[in-house]
Amino acid sequence: MRAAPVSTREDTAPLDAEWQSIHRRRAALARADRFTSHLMSYAAGIATMAIIQGVALIASRLN
């Protein structure tokens, strides 16, 4: 039986760089996803307040 070759740091450097690149891209996507989620929550809150104020305005005009 032959022994498995021992990989050196030079052998794995391209793979390490690729994994780091993938990790950076995934982290950037996660940050963008959180930002989008917060932005949508903020927009939903503003829309809800606008609807409540619109209903209150209509109710005050009817009385």
C-alpha cells in the first residue's frame, strides 16, 4: 500500500483562497438580507401608520 501524499500549505492555498472568497460573499449576502428585512419592516410600519391615520381621518369626517 502506498501512503497518501501529505498536502502542503502551497498545495491548499488556492483552495483556501476560494473558500475565503465564498465565505466573504455569503457574509455579504447575509448582511444584505438583514438590511432588506429591516427595511421591509420599517416600510410595513410606515404603511400601517398611514392606513391607521387614513381610517382615523375618514372616521373624523363622518362624525
